[in-house]
Amino acid sequence: MSTFPPAEFRKNPILEQRLAELNGLLSMCQEMVNQEYAKPRFPILLIMGVPRSGTTLFFQWLAASGHWGYPSNTVSRFYGAPYIGARVQQILFEHDYMHEITAYQQTAAYTSSQGKTQGPTAPHEFWYFWRRFFTFSEDANVVSPEALQKVDVARLNAELATLEAALDKPLAMKAMLLNWNIPFLDAAFEKVLFVHVKREPVYVMQSIIEKRRESFGSEDRWYGFKPPEYHWLKELDPITRVAGQVYFTQKAVDNGLSQVDESRKMIVGYEQFCQTPAVVWELLHSKMAAQGCSIEGQYAGPDSFATTNSARVSPARWNDFQKAFGTIQTMDGQKGISSSAG
């Protein structure tokens, strides 16, 4: 009988212990480096959106361009000392001129599994870093107003500034853990660009349900971030539950970004991005330039990407997805349910 989740997606307790030990030892060194920095020089690009909406592909695209610094699979191991992690990565991989260490096999630039990439310098979600600063509610991926008051904003800025300095490029990071706290992030950073990657909801639903089966062998288990509405969504049937997850997460991001100045945000449609990434690049270029950060050179990335927007279920089941999303919209309108944003 199969064991779920599959081994590749389960935490290794020995690794977790070693990482905690290492980061504990290095935290004092990181604190010393922090004293030399106050805040990032460049706008921090924060990727927001619903899981399975194309955020990983967009993140990989930024990383492959060579114009952004980012937390890699190597740096992620140093979530308590990101500056040191960046220096370790440079010593081991980027400056291994004699190829004494880098006898690893590179994977394709735009491959991933459940948001996980492969390769020491491939981009990483860096959730452990964000969790050091933000305390989330037990039953949802939301930081309460009381917990937000305790966030060490000065240290957060300093540590990101050290990583930016080590990489010598503007930072790009996934920040979907904080989909519900966008206004707080907007106030926390002097320069920031929120990039909201959006995809047609029913395709997102299909993808989440597929990942539930892949990860847990069942459509019934929750996959991804939990909105504040989780406490009642969990009682619904699996399809309507996923519809609620997608709808309320999307609503929270929309609401949060509505409080952000136009110069500090941009919306990227997944379909548009896949068809014409060069057009998205130009918009990204202008948004960064408006905050004093010029991205040099012409666009040199792929001409397009193949989308995964296709119905992989029967017409009847696809219709069930659409009905479920409509049901959630109706319920929200009738009950006046709203996602919280801090």
C-alpha cells in the first residue's frame, strides 16, 4: 500500500534538526552583519497569488534572467543567516572554477514539482525565513493584528538588505504566505513591487485537486494555504472546498492590493505571461524604473511558454468545478463573508 505524502514531499526529521542547529549557531554572525545594513537599496519584488496559478514559473523566469537575486535551494538552508547562505553558495557553486564541487547535474530551468525546484542555485520559496518573522494563526495562514505588532520590521529589512548586498542585485521572493497581510508588507518596505500572478480560477481548482491526489492519495485532504474561512470550508465537499480556497485567497490578494499605490504593484495574467513574456518584461522594467531601479539590457528570455490550461477531466466534472465556484461566490454575497487583511 502506498504511503502519503510521497517520501519526496515529507520532512526529514534529521535534516530539520541539523538545520535548526546550524541556523542557531549562525544567527549571531548574521546579527553582526545586520548592524551594517538598515534596508534594501532596490525595490523588493514580492510574488503574490493563489497556489497553482503560475507563481513558480514566474519566479523561475525572473531567476533565469540573471537580473534578480533570489533565495535559492542552497540559501534556503540558511534561513536564519541568509547573508552567510549567499556567501556559501558563491564559494561552493558560483566560483568553483576548478569544478571540485560542482559535479552535479543541472535540471531544466523551468521544471518544478509542487513549487519545489531542483539544483543548488534554483529558486526556493523560503517559507522558513518568513516564518521566523511572522507568527501565523493555528488554523489559517493569517497573521493576526496582535502578532503583526510584534514583527521586528527593522531586522526583517536589515536581513533582506544583507542578502541583497551579498547577491548585488534587487531581490525577488515568493511571499504568498502573506497573501492576507499585503498592507502590512507595503508599510514595512520603503521600496517594494508586488507582482500578483493570476490564473483562471477553474484551472487553478483542477490543479489543486490533482495535487491533492498526488500528495495524499485523496481529494479530501487540504493542499496549500488556508484562508480565514478554512474553519467552515473544511466542512464542505472537496470540490466546493477547493473553490472556496481559490475564491477567498484571490479575494484577499485583490483586497490587499487595492490599498497599495499603483506604482508599487502589477498584475500578471498567467495566460498573458505564457503567450508574451517579453511584454510582461517591459511592464516589469517600467515598474522597477519608476522606483529608481533600472534593469539593463534587452529581454533575452523565452519567446513563450506552453500553458497547462486544458480540461483534464470529463465535461460533467468540469461543469461541477464551475458550479462549485459559482456557489461560493453566491454564498459570499449572501453571507457578507470577507477575508481579513492586515
